[in-house]
Amino acid sequence: MRNGLKIATIGGGSSYTPELIEGFIKRHHELPVSEIWLVDVEEGKEKLDIVGNLAKRMVEKAGVPIAVHLTLDRREALRDADFVTTQFRVGGLAARMKDEAIPLKYDVIGQETNGPGGLFKALRTIPVILDICKEMEELCPQAWLINFTNPAGIVTEAVLRYSPVKKVIGLCNGPIGITMGIADQLGVEPERVRIDFAGLNHMSYGLKTTLDGKDISERVIAMLAGWERDGITAKNIADVGWVPEFVEALGVIPCGYHRYYYQTSTMLAKIKEETERSGTRAEVVKRLEDELFELYQDPDLNVKPKQLERRGGAYYSEAAVQLIHSIHTDKRDIQVVNTRNNGAIASIPDDSAVEVSCIITKEGPRPLTMGDLPVPVRGLVQQIKSFERVTIDAAVTGDYRTALLAMTINPLVHSDTVAKLILDEMLEAHRAHLPQFFGVS
Ligand code: G6P
């Protein structure tokens, strides 16, 4: 009998792993994790060894009794796990590069989560996550699946609708990053600030902000409108200022990803310029990763290096570890996660995943009832939800027309002819990772 929790992390060779390990170390006094299994695929073995050995050194330095295991055997990692976290990338950064570069040739933002890139990332990822769920049902039916793999909302909804695993939560560092950023600008500790979020992953809005329970929404919106750069945007998105009157009229806090929809032409120009200068974001991240893995190999390194902060996933460990902690202890605090809507947000199907503030219990997240979203933002959220649902159907069926439909209804793609051109080129480029469209090679 184990006397602590077993965590299985799929995509354990990710450069983000030290972030997660740091979180478990910091909370060890209140979250008794005894085993962390980092699992990856054959192609990721070298990275798994490097980052896994760093994880072992971090745990040893901290003096906490956590056994870190490295394995390519997913079944062994999953057996009797209490929590399974997923942070894998099918096809690696090379696939992300195509997701970002191909649409750009047609003057369309690739956007690896909500755009055409997100569609293809979902097509590659969903069959894999559904396989993982089958194994979970057999090997750890009691476990919670905490999904970080992007597009996190879409992947979570695919699990909810197409797998036997119902204990699934999709997690993003976005809402926590916004809360931290706003607390910082207000000059107060983040625990005193609560923002009620509602919407979809990378498409959720901060509807109401309170400081020590007092409504300060208007002050925050005014602050946001006045900033040249909003200071709450993740590192992977250009922090272009908003038109102040627009943010004031919107009346809710947009997230960084909303720029792609409300500032499409500015963002497209920025991305083109950046791509010309330094390559796609995937290429920038690849160089940063090479640098990180170089550092991770240093046998004297036994803490998370500073450079990791240049990635978009800041506070990733904070979000994951505090969620696991609250489920384990039935803490009933409020956190923002992706979960089954169940009527929390009106005009979104009950069985869809939404990103919403929830009470976290040992039975899982209980979404706060949000009612209808304000009219000015409702339409975009619904349109993206339609895109997400059709994307999931395309990923499960491997049906060309369904994929074309998803591509065409995405608001970043402006016509059916362009949608078809992008779709055809991307299907060909990702052939090796799309068995549902091309069969297993
Ligand atoms: C943000 C998002 C994550 C995303 C990351 C990308 O933080 O919330 O979902 O994975 O940025 O960052 P990267 O450094 O990979 O471009």
C-alpha cells in the first residue's frame, strides 16, 4: 500500500516539467505526493532522460520523499495513478511550426490553439488522448485526468463526449496569469483578488473583479483601457495596446488571445513581421528549448532555471498543483478550469467544455452559475464553440467535409476557398499524424 499519491505525467520530457516538479516540491508539506512517473514516447527519450534527471536532482536537493520514475511504458506509468497530467505535443515543435507557417502563406493567422493551427493540433491530439482514456479506464479508473495539452478546451471536451473518462479537467495558466498581473498592477497580494471568468479556453472573459470581496470591476477596466501595454498578456502573444474606448465599452476583461479576433489585421502584421525577423513562434520556442535542455544537462543544476519564464506557460505549476491539492483535500476554493458546462453558462451546450470559475471539491469542479454572457461577447464565444464542436467531430471521424466545415467557420479564416487551400496543404503536411484521415502508415 502506497502512503502518498501517484502522479503520471504524459509528455514528461517537456521542457515545462521542472515547473511542475517545483510545484510539487513547494506544496509537499500539504500534498503528499510519493511518486511521479514521467512518461514519453520513443522519439522523446533523450529529452525525457535530461529533464527527468534534473527532476530527480531537484527533488533530492529539496529533501522531499518523492520518487521520480522515467519510463517509455505508458501503461506502467498509468497503473494505479491517482492523477494523470497531460502535456504532450503530437509531432513536436516541427508540427507546431507547420500549424503556424502554412496559414500565414494565405494571410491567415495560424494560432496553434483557436485558429487553423488549433484545428490541426486537435486533429493530431484527440485520437491519442482517447487512447490514453481507454488505458486509464483499465489501469486507473479512479484517477483524475488533468489536461494541459492544447487546445486544452477542445481536448477536454473530446474526452467528455467521446471517452468513458468523466473525471477530466482542462487546465490553462491564462486566468491565473491575468489574476496575478492585475494584482501586481494593483499592488496587492493575488489571494485578495478574485476574478470571475466565463467563456472558453483562450476565449474566456473576466466578468467581475473583487478585491477583498469588494467589486472593483470598473476600476480594473479603466486601468486596462489606460495601459499602453496591458501587462497581463502571456509571453507568446504580442502585447498590443487596446483602443481604450473599446475596452471600456466591452466592460469585461479580455484575455490575450482575444487580440487575434478584435485586432486581427494588427496581429497578422505583427506575426508576419516577427516571423520574418525570428521565424515562427515554434522556431523561437525551439531555440529557447535547445538552450533550456543545454542547461538542464548541467549536473550541478538542481532548481528550475530562470530562462523557463520566457515561455508562455508561466504559473503552469501553480495552476496544476493547486488544483490537485484542492481535489485531494476537498478544499472548496474557487479556481478557473475547463469542465462540463452543465448549464453554468446559458447558450452553450450542457455537454460542452467551458472555462469557468468553479468550486473545487473532491468530486471535481462545480461551476458557478454565470447565466448568459453579455451580448457583445456572446456571439464570438458561441461561434468559437461551434468551431470547437465541429473540430472534435472531424478529429473523431476523420471526415474531410467536417474538417473543411471547421476550417471555414473559424473566424480567422475568411472564405471557403482559402479554407480549402489551407486544409488541403495542412492535411498533406501532417499526414503522418492523422491516421483517422489517411490510415495507419
Ligand atoms: C500561454 C497559453 C498556453 C500556451 C503557451 C504557449 O501561456 O496559455 O496554453 O501553451 O502560452 O507558450 P509558448 O512559449 O509555447 O509559445
